[in-house]
Amino acid sequence: MISHKTKLGIAFLGPKGTYSEDAVKKKYGNSIKKNPTTTIQEVFRAVVNNDSNYGIVPIENSTEGPINTTLDCLGTHDILVCGEIEVAIHHNLMGLNKTLPNNDFVIHAHEQSFSQCKSWLDDYCPNAKRVTVISNAQAALNAQKDNKILAIAGKLAANKYGLEIIRTNIEDYSGNTTRFVCVGYEDMDMTGKDKTSIIITTKNVSGALYDVLRPIKENNLNLTHITYRPSKINKWNYSFFLDFEGHKEDLKVKSLLKQLNKIGLELKFLGSYPKGVS
């Protein structure tokens, strides 16, 4: 168990002003040391190298699906998921001026933000060039330096970089939400409202996925999420990322993990942790 007597260091995708920082604040408040990084991979490295106690990374968006970089990092690092945070994502178009220019401007944003705002952008800025950057906070930082650049970002970024919000809530779906996970090395105690995450790597054989899902059904566990990534080792083999309700100390979860181990598939336990609150 990590001592909380000293100020916690939390790594997250930066620069400051990202939705990841919103997740950090929602999970830990302000009495921490914030360690922004330039990539999701660097968040994991900061925890692995003991430069930060925990890392906060996005894992899934409600409209655009999984964050593949996060999934790949979970698959390759010996690290635990210690918690989850859901953050409502409200995109804003911002710049140095309050009005939307008629022409001669470009829009900077993260690639997922462009996808999440596609209909609005097609309707109101159809001819503006769209430039993909590593984060929305980076887009805001770029806009701070050039009045011909507009950024798509959250209000936190507008406040940090002194930008005017031109249009609010330009996301295509009002329920747009991103789920973040906290990664570290703390084995979380059972709370009664928990979730467990695992990775199962199957072989390219008939019924492989059924063999994974059947014992989940038999143990009456609620599967809350499933996605997959190609195996990086064996061609046409896949790693399935599964979340289900329950803690590893629950009898049903113990039974499931025992059954899955007997099947002979490659199983990686990612962690049991308290369910996030919307």
C-alpha cells in the first residue's frame, strides 16, 4: 500500500489543460504533484520507472470506442489497473478572439476530438484545414501563439492558456464521455462495488472466444466491456480485453479465473478496483 503522507505524483497526458488532467482532478483533487507527459506511453513509463505513483490514461470513449495505445500498453507492461474515472467530454472551439473568422484559419485538435465533432465542423467550418496534434491542450497552446489557429479543447484549457471560447459544446453527441483508468502497483481492497479487468489471448481456432465467454455466463458475472487487439507475437491471434463486475476475492470471480486457467489460454490479470462514478 502506498503511503499518502507525502504528496502523490500523478502522470497524465499533457500538457496541462487536457481532459486527462480533468480526470486527475476528479480522482485526486489538487493536493498532488501533477506530472504531464507528451504521450500515453510516457505515462506508463513514469509509473514503471517510479517517477510517478500512479498514471491516468484514457481507455475508452462512449462514441469513438477504445484507445488502442492504452490497450497495447496494458498488454505489454506489468502494471495494475487501480481505478477508473468517467469524465463528460464537452468540446469547445476557442482562439484569441471571440468570433469565428470567415476564412484563413486552421483548427488544431486531437484526432478523436475531430471525430467527435465531425458533424458540427462539417456544417460550420467545412473549408477549414484540420491539423491533428497530440492533445487538445497542445492545440490550445498552439492557438495561444497564433491568432490564425483555433483549437478544440475543454474549458480548463481555455482558462490555462487565456483563450476565448467561440462556440461551446460542439461535440456531436451530448452524452459524450471518456473512461479513464488509473494505473500503478497498488492491489486494491474489495469494496462491494468493484470491477475486474483481464486480458485473454486466444489461438486462431474454432470456438476460442466462446470458451472465454461461456464460463463468464456460467458464473453469472456481468460482462461490462469487451474489445480486442491483434496479438503482436502470433499472426491472426487476438488479445481480448474484458471488464466484468466483481472483485478477485469474490467467489464467482475466483471460480471464473480458475476455469479460464484450466482452458489453457494465456490470461493476464489487470486488476480489481472500485467502479467509477459517472
